[in-house]
Amino acid sequence: MKKILNLLLVAAFVTLSMGVIAQPPPPGNPSSGGGGNTPVGTPSPVGSGMLLLIGMAGLYGGKKVYTLWNNKEE
């Protein structure tokens, strides 16, 4: 029963989050000469987030290797 509840919860979260992301941008000001789908602001920087992700993955992999190596010695 708990497995089914967890599966339903994850499915509901994925479905709702996809619906939020799929919304079109609000229409722009037609008198400004721009289209309705012009991007607002600048794109987010991805470099620092990717560096953190790679660093955490390296630490996690290092911990796994360390625990595996310690278990072999025992």
C-alpha cells in the first residue's frame, strides 16, 4: 500500500510540475513593436550549478569507493 501511495505521489508531482512549466509566456506590449513571445530578462548562469553538481557527484562516488574498500579489508 505504501509503495502505491509513493508512486501516486511522484506521478502527481511530475504531472503538476509539467503543467506549470508548459504555460506560455504572457503577451507583450503590442505598441512596443515586439512580439508576444519575447524572453524576459537574461538566461540563468548554469556554470556554477554544474560545478556544484559535479563536485557533489565526485564526493558521493569517492565515499562509495572508500566504504567499498574498507569493507573488503574486513
